Amino acid sequence: MGKVPYIVHSLHVTGTANDQCVSASMKLTVEVFEKEYLLIPLLPESIAITGYEISKGDSEDKKKPGGMQLTMRSGKHTLLNSEPGEYIVSMDLMLAYASPVKQSANIPCPECIDTTVEFTVPDQDVGLSVSPSVCHEQVGATIKARLPPTRTIAFKWTTKVPETPTTPAVLIEKPTLKDEAKDVEEKKEIKEMIVTSAQDILHSIGGGVCHTKLMQNYTITNGSVSSFRIKIGKHGSAPITAGPEWHETVAKNEVVKVRVLSAEGPTLKSWECQDGIILLSLDSATEGICGFTIHCELELGNTSCHLHCPTFTPLDVNRNKGAVAIQGRTSVEIVEGDKISYISKVDVAELPNTLSKESNILHAYRYLVSNYTLCLDTTKHDDVEVIIALCESATFKISHTGEQMLYDLSFNLKNTQCQFAKILLPPGNSIWSAHVGGDTVKPAVDEQGRTLLPLIKGSNVAFTASIIFVTPAVSLPSGKHEISDLLFSLPTIDLPITHLRFELWLPESHVYSSFLGGIDEVERFNDSDVLRQVHNVDAYQCQESYSPLMKRNRKRGPAIGSRSRAQNRNNINFQPQTQMQMPQQQQMTNQLFNRRDSLPLSLCGNDLLEDDFEMRGLPPPPAYHGQTAAGIKPLSLNTDTLQRGRQYLFEKLLVPSNTVLTVSAKTCTADKPKQRTIQSDMNRDGKKCSIM
């Protein structure tokens, strides 16, 4: 608890009602503890201070104010203090009446633990009241009271109506025009207080509950009110199988089933609900416009039922009108019942702004009397399963690096409730990296062997997820007459994929036929700048004319304008180019090859070929696996530099979850005998190998 800079010990207020205004005197005792300058707000600027006196209670000269002065700060009469001690402040005040009737007054004051008041009015036959009051006593036209800590003291008085004695009949003279004019002037001075009510009611129905939000507004003219009462009307519910007699049951039922949850308002002090009547008590008597918000709840007993909507009748008002909006929650169908009276259906656009801004408004009504009847029939329908996670696009990149297959899977996801994305990877995999939303994550594995990636939940914003891993690679055919079948099976995910792109990178040392399978080969990706590198089959057949060094440098095929690989496959018995067709290129290649063969391995650079080891009679280097560990986050890798060889593009739309897609092709080495067709070798002796 922080320091208390000052305390108001006692407060005494004396007031007198005059013809034009209210005169009052206020005396309070303030004790200051801080030595620094301190501001103590007292009264608003709407009150006129005609005189004041400040004295220090512990000084020898009581009339010296010490270090305290009265000033104006931020629209309030404020005490400015620079010295600690006890001070006695006396002020003479003048303030206006609270209403044109001149029968009420509100005096603001600082909160104090000991507050006493004394108020006097000029008329003798009046009834005086003061609030809030612990105890009070009225003697004639003066009332004395002790108050709890409060910031506003409200006085109110009314003229007592004397009993009219019985007198014998007398002859009454006809009033003159002067007398009639005098009576009119007297009637103008005394006006009757008028209270009007306007209600905005929102019934939100769903889940077996009718939640009601009542926005109650009052307008008070020619007077002030310190409390309001609202009566809860007939209401109830019955099963959907009940007959027409259920209306009579509701009409006879005296039990109030509506539960009042809360009541709010800027001037509301307290509220309570007893015997179906809501009592709203204010801080002080108020006039003009004031509003309250009341939340209620009615249990329907079933999600499908007949509903008699509750009504709320404001008591002690001259007129009431309002609007009702019916809001549906969840998948509840709400239709009008067979009993509706004293209420008219209107368009939703005709509702007040407080109701029209709500979503999913099904019905709208207006009424001019409080005893209306509104019956509804509610029916709960079964919910339909919807997708909670979706892969908007996915890109699979598979690179054959000789000893291993490198997989780079990237997903663009949206998720609301799904905890994991379950991916079935090929057997023998070794995960190198995993990312979700740009951050590295720790993948897990379930009992079925699927890899689990934790997802970002509760957001409709797309995010990315990726995983990089390697698997052992099946050896490609090495003999001149050896032809094999290549079968690529893509990893599966338990989410539907809207758009799947697949990039396949294969070594340049082999010839590949057309790819077949569940995903189509394309020249380029739709809505993408990625182009397939077109590989000319004629150039493939000339592999025997190039040295290993030229094979390494020529990673991609000719330009897009050359003949496509599919066009050359149509003429499978093509005539390959010979060495005589490019003698200058062959001569230059042989010179470079001989130079590289004579160089030591330390001078060949980091990008060594298998041919570099084979030329020198050395065994190839072992496949790199690195050090692995479970339970920690993986590294962040970039695989763009590992995607080498010949590129093939595939694309498919609307891939269901857990769908296995495969592509297959025939392959053989590029240095097979000339004039021999791939088709003839396939029919003669073909070997099959499967690559996951």
C-alpha cells in the first residue's frame, strides 16, 4: 500500500434554500503528512465560493493559514499545501438547484469518515430527505443527518398536501379574466415530473440458453429520481413436442426463471432482484437522461424447444417503447411461433445502432407497450465436420546426389486446431533440419512411424513449415547394356494439399525416358517463374563425347528454344551425334581432361567428382552422415547449392490427405552403343529398382 499524503478527518455542511439558489457553509479538517507541495481537490468549478478561511490547528495563531492556500486547478477548487500539519478550512458556497422545480439540491464534497449535515428550507409543511443517510431527524423545516463517506450530498423536499376540511356550500363567483391569467401563471411554475423509458433488448439464443441484454434508458423531465424499478414479465419454455396448451402453462406460471447476472450504469450504486422486480439504486437523485445495461439468462432446458421471450416492464414511468433483436448462436434455427401480439416485425436495418451492429440478427421487432407477447421455436441441428488445417501449397525437391537422396519439403499451411502435421517419410531417413513459422522445431515420431511437426494454432494467417532429410540412394545402372526402372514415391502428409509442386534432380550421366505416374510432368509451374530446364535427348546421347570435367560444368540443358525432351522421346530411334560433328570441342575437352588428370586431388577444389577418384585408382569417399542426437532442435540449412544435375518439374492440384503419389521412368547410361534404341533394350532385359 502506498503512502497516504493527507486525510480529511471531519466535514460539516450547513445549507439553506433561498428563492434563487442554495446557500451553504462547509467546514472540514484536513491533516497533511507530506512536506512537498500537495494539491487537494475539493469542489467543482460550478460552485461559487463567496468566502473562505484557512487556519492551522496546531499553531499558536489560529488565524494564520500556514502553508495552505485555495486556488483553481484543472477545473476544481483546490487546496495548495507546502507544509505538513492539521488545517481547518471554512468556506461559504452558493450553488444552483438540481431541477427547475427548485425542490432538490446536490452538494459535492470530499470523502470523509465523519460527515454531518444540516439543511433548512423556508416552507414549514414540507417533507425533507437527504441521501445517502445513516440516520436523520427533521424538526420543522430543518433536517439533520449523519452520512457515510460520500462525494455527493443530495437534498430533496416536497410540499405536504393538507387535508381539505368539510365546509358548507357557498356561492362561488365567476372568475374574472384577471383571475384566470393568474391561475395560468401559477400552473406554469409547478409542472408535473415526466419519466419516459426506451428499451433495446437483445435475445441471444443457443446452447440451451437464452441470454438477454437489456439496454434501459430513462429521460426525466421537471424533476429528479434516485431509484428505478423494472418488472420481469411472464416467460418460459416447453419441449418442441408440446401442444398449443403450453401457452396457458406459461401464463399461469408465477415462478421467475430469469436469472439477473449483472447491472451496470455510470450513476448506479447498487441493484437487487426480488420477486421478479429489479431495483436500481443511484448514487444521488438524477434528472435528464440516464442509462443502464442489464444482463439476464434463461435456461431453456433443451436446445430444441418453444420459447416465450421474457418482457421487462419499467414501473413508475409515463411512457415506454422499445426494440427487440433475436440473435442466433451456433447452428440453431429460430422461427416465429404461433403466438405474437402487441409487437410488430421490422427490417433489421430499422433497429437502433446498439442492436443493428450485432452480428447474425435473425428477427427484429418494435413495440409501444410492455405487455407484448413474443414466442419463438428453436431447433438445434447437428454440426458438420469442417477442415481445421490445410496446406495451401507444397513444394517437394528431391536431389539424387549419388550415395544419398536429399529431400527438401516445404509447406504453406493454415491451421486453427491441429496440433501436429504428420508426415510419412521414406525408410532409413535422417532428418537434418525442420522449421515452422521461421523457427527451428524439434520433430517427433508417433507409433506408426510418422514424423510430427508442431504447428501454430488458432490463426487464419498462413505460415510455412519445412523439413530436410536424406535417405540412402539406389544405385543407377552402370553397365552399357543395363536398363532399369526408376520409381519415386513422394512423402505423404495428413493434410489436404491445394497445389503441389515437385522438382526432381537426377544425375546427367544417364538417359531417362518419359515419366509416368499420379503427378503430371510440366514445362513450367503455373503462377510461378520457375522454368523447367529442357534437356535435349540428342545432347544426352553425346555424353560419350564429353570429358568428366565438361560433365560437371554443364549442369543444365540447352536454352528453352531448343527441342524439348518430350519431342525427342516421340522419335525414340533417333540418330545420335558423332565425335566428327564437333571436332574442336572434343579436342579442347581432351586437353582439359588430361590436365585435370595430372593434378593432385588437393588442387582440384572442394567440388570433387567420383571420376576424380576413379581416374587415380582411389576408392570413393564415404557418404557423410554427421553427428545426430534426439531431443534438441536441428540446424538451419540451405539446400540450394545441393540441387544439381538435370531438373524435371511436376505439378498437381487438390491432393487429398495421406495420398501416395509416384512417378516412374526408364533409365540407362549415356554411353550405350549407338543406333540401339531404349525401347529394344527395355524389351530385351530390364531391371527394376525402387527409390523412395
